[in-house]
Amino acid sequence: MICRCTALQQPEIRWLKVDGELPVDHVAHDGTLIINQVAAEDGGVYECIASGLHREIRSRMELFILGLDSFSVYSRLPCRL
């Protein structure tokens, strides 16, 4: 999943999983969250938090696990600081 923000200064971007822990086998770098070896329990709502100098923006995405080799991501809002 990718979280992109537009700001004058590069914001700090972090991820969390609403109502749960981030998957153990995940990598978060430059606003991108990668989940290796996706499992059914990885489905759910994830939140991207972008922190700038004077404000914080949150954007939620929902990950649906449809089967062993299939998934879908629904993103609610773009991020602008």
C-alpha cells in the first residue's frame, strides 16, 4: 500500500493497523507498506499517518484478502499537508 503526501517539507509517514497489530512480516519505507506472505488475518483497515511541521493528516485504507493469490485495497482519502 502506498501513502503519498504533498508538502513543502518531506513529512514523516508511519503506518498502523486499526484494531490490531501490523503484520509481523511487514516493511514500511518512504510511505509504502509492504506485507510479505499475506495471510487472511492481514485483512482490515490500515491507517497512514503523515506528520508535518504544524499538522498531522491521517488516511485510511482497507485491505480485503480475497484468496491465496488475490487481494484488493480501497483507499478513502488523498493526503495533503
